[in-house]
Amino acid sequence: MKRVLAILALLFPMFIKAATCDYSKLNEYNKLSSNVDYEVTRDNNSNRYKITIMNLYNNMYVKYKGVAYTSNSNNEAVINGIDEGENLSIMLYAPLSDCDPYLKTINVSTQYYNRMYNDSRCIKYRTILNICKYEYLSYKATDSLLSSAIKNYENSYKEPEEVIEEIKEKTFLESLEDFMISWGVQIILVLLSSIVTISIFKVKYRKVKHGI
């Protein structure tokens, strides 16, 4: 019996909290949370990023790695010193004591600065290889990675060679051979036909001449 009473005593504040939660106010914060946005800015001197969470109206705040960041006069919360290549899960909360204050999670990723972007080897491959095309990447660009990308591309692609047909002047015999191949049969038929016709004509002429 004492154990049951102890459990009820622990759960009682939760029941009270649920009963007193102002759901209209909670719904208002849920609507406001849809307008919350973020901006990622890189500090070129430190090579680190600044994450600015914007539109934190009505005292909404965020938490990252257990640290709370409240909004300033511009309704923004700023998280500094973020390394490149980080994947952040930033929790958004409402200033509610009687309701569950959690609203949503904002996922932010910081890219790597591409230190190979201005490499002289990239000039030829500026529009071809991603490591030469983009100043910021989702992976860390290195000298060996650039060399491998260029090598793989050159091994997989070769410029098609231009085929130039050599124009060779034909000799008289070659021209005669081509002519005979094209017209030889027709010429032979004409000659045979002419010989037969002439032979028949000679026979008839001889008969007429001798009165046969």
C-alpha cells in the first residue's frame, strides 16, 4: 500500500501539470515555431562557424549540448565557435512552465571549406570535378584527394581522335579498273549483241548478193 501511495505521489505533479497546461498558448508557440529559421556564417580568420537562430518571438529559446541560448533584441540566438563538418541538433523551446516546453529540433550542418578550390590544377577541371567546382564541400578536400580525382577522370575519359581521310589520287589503271567494275557487264552485253547483229546482217547480205 505504501508503495502504491509513493508512486501516486510521484505521478501527481504530472497530472496537475497536464491539467493546468494552457493549450491555446502552446498552440500559439507551435505556430510561431514554424517561422523559426537559421543562418550559417563562416569566420574566415578562425575557420569556424556562427549559427544564428532567427525569429525567436515571445521569448522562445534554444538549447545546444545542454546549453540554453536566449533571444536578443533582434529575436535571435547566436551560437559561436562551431567547427566545420559538424552536424548540429538544436532544440527549440517555449517559455512554458505548465506545458512541455519542447517545440521542435533544428538540424544544421556546417560544410568544409575547400582548400583545393584555388589550386592551379583545378583551372582545367573547374566545370568538371566537384572538388574544383565548389568552394564549400560536405567532405574535407585534400591534396591527395584532388590528385586522385584528376587521375581517375583522365583514365576514364579520352578525347576522341579526329579521323582525317587521306585523299589519294588514282592511277589510270585503277580508274580503268573501277570503270570496268561499274560498266564492264553492260559493255560486254552491248558488244555481244552488236557482234550477233553484225553476223546475222552479213549472212543475209551475202545471200542477197548471190541471189540465194
